[in-house]
Amino acid sequence: MPRNNCALRLHTPHFPALLNPFVQIMQATFASTIRLAIADDHALFRRGLVSIFSHTTGIELLYEAGDGQELIEKMAVQQPNVVLLDLQMPRLDGIKTIQYIREHFPDVKVIILSMHDEDNFVTHLMELGANGYLLKDADPEEVEKAIQTVAAEDYYYGPFLTKVMHRRMLDRSRKREPLHFEVKVNLTARELEILRLICEGHTTAQIADKIFLSDRTVEGHRNRIMEKIGAKNTAGMVVYAVKNGIY
């Protein structure tokens, strides 16, 4: 009997050591899982998205909503990382919804999922603070990629949005429009340099290494640029740069 007690005393301390790796793996899994919400008034389309992302590794579907008002009410209780947002919805449409989200939930990433493909309309939504814009006929694989990208990098410029921005650049070039930032905003040479590097897709750390500044200094420049030009996020900064001939 004493030997059994001794054995228990000897082996019990090892249990936490055995459990720790498992706990760490579970914590890392939960931390890396993207919490997703979907808002669309078309029930059939919404159910299709729910069916896809209910079983997607790395994405947890928190809830769905039939309009912007229902989405906001649910966000007040449980906040997602990423929202897939339709534009034409009853009670509260997508435009008013994204404006509300930017004001009250600034850390939530928003991907517009719409049938509207007009260049001016798309760039306006990006200026309002959308982190990505997809057409509703996009492949499920691209939607998943967009979700993962905005969660990790703040914005997603897929093939459609890249074409929109390219057309904006060509239009501005053909019309020989003046550089609006010269009139509206006084960006320093350093801020212009950093803005162009952001447009090229460089992270804060990469920019810091490239121009020999600290991460904190680059972040300070980034914040001042956003404040000066009125951008809501990185995507808005890129849109501004393209529209004004900076990039």
C-alpha cells in the first residue's frame, strides 16, 4: 500500500507536463480561427455561404443576418473578425452598415459581396472603409482566400478589384487630371514614400527594414497619413493613392 502511494506521488507531477502541449495547441488553434459573420437578405444565397463556411478549416461561422440592423444587433453581443456584407438589404443597407461598423467596431474587417461592378461605386465603398470587394459570382475559393487575407493583412485586392483600380489609373492618365493631394493634403516626402510602399503590399516591418526606421516610427507615419487623407484603413489608403496619382 505505501508503495502505491509513493508511485502516485512520483507520477502525478508529470500529468501537467503531458497536458501542457495539448493545451498550447488548442489555444493556438482558437487564436488563429477567424470568426465570420454573414449579412445578406437573399436567404438562398446566404444558406449557400453558410453551407460552405460551416465546414471550412480555420473559419468559425458565428452567425448570419438578413439585413444590416440584425447584423449590428448580433455584433453588439458577439464580435466577429470578418463580415461578408451584401449592399442591398432592407432596414439597414450595406452602405449605412459599413459606416456604422467603422465607427463602432473599427477592428472588424468587412468584405463587400455584391453584384454591383461599376468602378465609381466600388471605389466609393473602399473609401468608406471596406477591406475587400468581391462580386457574387466569385468562386468559393476566392471568397475563402479574401477572408483569410483581410484577417491577416487588413485588405484583399483580388483580380476584380485590381482591374477596377487599374482602370482608374488609366482614366486619370488619359484625362491628365491634376494631383489632388497637392491641393487637398500636404503629405511629406517621407509620407509619400511610405504610402507608395504600402500600395506595393509591404508590411510595417518590411517598410521599416527598407527605409531604416523602427516599426513604431513607420506606424506613426501610417497613422498620420490616414488622418490626413481621411482613410479608414489600408485599402482606403491605396484607393486614395491611385485616385490621386501617387501610385
